[in-house]
Amino acid sequence: MSSTPFAGRRPLPWALALLMGASALVALGQPARAVPAPSAPTASSVATAAVGAPAGRSDRVKKSRGRHTWTTTEQMVPVVTGPDDDIEIELDTTLYVPDNASRKTPQPAILMTHGFGLTKNATEILTTARFFAAHGYVVLTFTSSGFGASGGCVTLQSADHDVKSASQLIDALLEPRADVLRTRRGVVVGTIGGSYGGGIQLPLAAHDKRIRASVVGRTWNNLIYSLDPNNRVVPGDRTGLTHELNDQGVFKQEWTSLFYALGNAQPAQGNGGCPEAKQASGDAEEIAAAAACPGYYLGLCRTASRLVATGTYDAESRRLITRASASRFLHRVNIPVLLVQGQSDTLFNVNDASSTYRTLDRRNVPVAMIWNSGGHGGYTSQPGECEAYDGKDRSVEVLDDCYLSLRSLGWMEYWLRDKPRGRGPAFTYYRDWSAYAGSGANDEQYGKAGRFPLRRTTRFTLSGSTSLTAPGVEPEAGSARFINPPGGTPAAYTEKSNFTGPDASPSTQNIPPREIDGQFAAFTSEPFAKPFTSVGIPTGRIRITNSNGQDMVFFGKLYDVDPSGSATLIHRLISPVRVPADAVGAPVRFRLAGFAHRFKAGHRVRLVLASTDLTSYNAKVADVLTVETGRGSVLVLPGRLRGR
């Protein structure tokens, strides 16, 4: 095994449903109406055909049988953590040792932790650990601090806490073993995990040279963007995805409140050891605040309280959250990374993974990305897809012939064992318009590409007060106005965070998105003559201003409008934008949430700009927003239109 940074290769549902009461944070308010249907097609309609990613190109994976048996050992391991290395806690671990691991035939190790609110005994951990053990990997799983039998407080996978602890687990449980593969850099370790278990991986890789490859699932790039998003592209941002360049965003209050409540509920449920850790610290302020902030250290509780009250971060809050963000450490990540992100995920959308991808790719770090079908919020994998984090218990035999498990295994086999053909394409994406063969790994529904982003795009221009014109059609200069109501209510409805997917319990999937009359502007294209495939991250550049002299807030959305006029919000995705008051007046460039979507023939695309959303902390001061249309106000969609 080579001692190069690439370990032999050349560089190249959750338990949140328990908190349904906490999720009902904002009442629906006043009656709302749907986005208006487009006008009927006219003789002057522009008939257009479309092409996006190359049609018919599917990924291919090969079934791989895991034949090994394994034994497990559980152990509480003491670690010393914290910014000043003065917090002593124990972490609950399980070590899986396969029958092929010995002094003569040492094997690579896999390190894994769980999603928020779970433990090392969660279904996602057990199924993944057994799968990799069956394929001959030594697997170390652990319960993160603040949860289950582990001690300490919930610290958001911070580099000042969780990263230090995970590195010490490698020291204590893997380094001493002769049956774990090693090079001059130490034992060979890959990491895998999703959501909270994904958030630790890249900060850990930046910290610990023994990490050689990572499979990072449904997680954040910058936690500030995920919880307080701003999709405004700051001038000078070459990728449009460097989210930390924005000082403030639009607080994602429903999702964040669920997390906050669940973390603080851990001690009452007999989990973690936060009150004990605070008492042991001797910090009088922490001890005094323990009753009101039982699951976190005080700084994180202050951050949450400030966001709930004002919708803004202060400098200390930004520092704390940044220390728990991969984006802060990507300049030190030099290992191969496979990113897996769900297209329906409204907590950590595909823009999170895309930002990480672009940063690593620009540095020539080996990276690949998969956009799978589901994500947070009650979405079970499609047949033959098998995302580990959807809560379903799957046997090793099932995972041996599933798309996502085989891609994850292939990544580790390629980079940790020097096996060929496991790396896979640079970018693959689930296509709901393609058919599954009905058995085995569902690779038929995954398109593939050798790069990201795809090159082809189409520029639509906002025209008049309601239209999007295709290339070659002269736009009409005009304007559209909409208001932000006092207090930010009533608000538009897109989803009930965490309870919108078909497998959420309870599920609100049958409640359609609704816009509030007078609080949005809508711009609709002419019908597409042929199916239009759009894969990637749309971009808007519009001339928009507000009247109240404060920061301007709006939400960008894309709808698929069928021939009857019925509009479907694509994956229920929204893109909050907050423009600082001193930047209002200049054209606003922003990213919408990415997707892989096919508009059927006869369908239209509709861009909606709305002032409010029930999931978020809306602007509280009444405002009037004005969109100037015509040349200079555009929507750029991935995919290319062709004249008939």
C-alpha cells in the first residue's frame, strides 16, 4: 500500500418525528391561493426542443458478494477534548473485526458515526457496518458526544470537540491492532456516514492524516448556509457557491428549531452527559445556565436564541458554527471524497455537496458526486437504490446488489485497496423519468457525466410582467411588484420541514405548496415542444429593488407547469436570498437549489419570486419589491434549448 495521500492512487428518519409538536412553529395563517395558471398557448408561442445531459447514458455497477463473518467488541473509550483540551468524557464504541483480518493479512478500517439524535446502534450504522465487515473491512463505530451512552454535550461535530475525539478513538482502538492495514502515515482509515455523521468527515480528514478516503452523505458544506441560507452570489465568487461570503442569511427556523429541541432533550431522555460535563468544568456560567441549556454548551444556546429572536448571527456565533463546517477546512483536505446528496433534501440540498465538489475539484483533489432521489424529510430510497440513512433495515445480501451501497464500496475498494473500476463517474444523478429494470442495483435510473457542472445552459429573459422568453425572442421591458407584509405574515407554504416526504410520520405530502396573492411575482415560459432535461444548479440575475431601506429578502422557486396550468414546485425546493441594504440597486445574482428534472413536452418552467415562506424567518418590516424585466433580468437553466 502506497504512502501517498491517496493511499495507492495518483492524485488526480431520524428521531425528529418525536418532536412533531416542536415543528409546528408557525401557523399557516391567512388563506392562500395557488400560483396562477399560465395563459393559454397562442399562435406566437415559441416551440422549442431541449437537450441537457446526453440522453440514455446510465451508470453501471456490478454486484459484489460480502462473504466474510465478523466479531464485535464494545468499549467505552476515554477522550480529552474541547478548545483547551480540558474536557474529559467517554465515548461508546463498537469494533467489527472480519475473519480475513490478521497480522499476515491486515485490512483497511472504516470509521463511522450516526445522524443527529441517534447512536451507534441506529439502523443506518448497523447495516453499513455489517456490509463493510462482510466485505472484509475492520469497522469502528461510535456514538457522538451528547448522545446515547457517550458523555459530554452535543457539539455539532466541531473541530474543537468531536474531531479531536474521533482522532483519539483511532489512536486507542485502531493503531494498536496488527490486523489493520498501515503505511508510514499510520493505519489506513476510510470514513463514511450521513447527515450529522457526514458533517464530521472532512474536518476530521483535514486534522488526521490517517484518513485516506471518505464517502460523505446528505450533509452540510457550511452549517451557516444550511441553517441560515443566503443564495445571493457575492461579486467575485467564481463558483457562485462560496456561501460563507454572505454575512447574514434567512434563518431556516423550522428545521433548526427541530434540531435545537432534540439536542436539548437528550439529558431528559437519559442520553449523553452534558449536565455532568458542565458540572465537572467548574464554569459558573455554564453551571448556572444548565437548566435552560441542558444539551449544549452555552455558546450554541445563545446562537440559537439570537437566531430565533432576530434571524441574525453575531461574530461569536459565526465563529462557533464555522468550526463545525467542512468549508472552513477544505483547503487542508487532500483525500478522495465521494459526495452523496439527495435531490429532495430541504435541509442539506445538493448545493451543499456541489460547493464542496467545486472547491475540491479546483484543487485537483479526487472527488465524485451522486445526486440520489431522496434526502431528509421522510423519503425512502427507490427500489435498488438503498441509501443507508432512510431508516430501512437491509441485509448484507440486499446491499450487495444496490446502487448506492455498491458505489460506496467501490470508492473504498479503489482508494484503500487499489482495486480497479470502483472509482465510478465524476457525477451521477437519479432520473425519475427513466425506468428501473425491476431487480438488482438501480443503476438504470442514474445518468452519468464526466464533469460537474454540465456545460449546456439556456438563458431565459424575464419579459413584461409575467413571461420568460427563450433565446432568440425579444423580451419586453416591464416590471412586476409584490409586497412583504408587516411581520412577515401571512406566509407562503412550501412544506412542513421533516414531515413532507411520503414516508414521514405524520406526512404532509398531500398539502400542496401555496403562494400568497400579492406577495410574489411569477414569470412563465412558453410550452416546450419536446422534453427538456435540466440537470444542475439554475442561476438568476435580476434587477430587483425594495422600498424600506433595509436588507431585501426574497425566495426563488422553480415550478413545472403542465398544459392544464397545474404548477408543481420542483422537489419543494426554495432558495432564500438576502441582499444587504447597501447592495440594493445593483443587479442581484443568485443560485437556485439544484435538481435533475425533465419537463415533459407541452410543459413550461415558471420562476417565482416570493417575499415569505413558512419554513423561514421572514423580514418583519413591510416592504415593496419591484422587479425590472427585459434585458438584464435573466434565468439560466442547465440544459440547452434548440429551435424546432
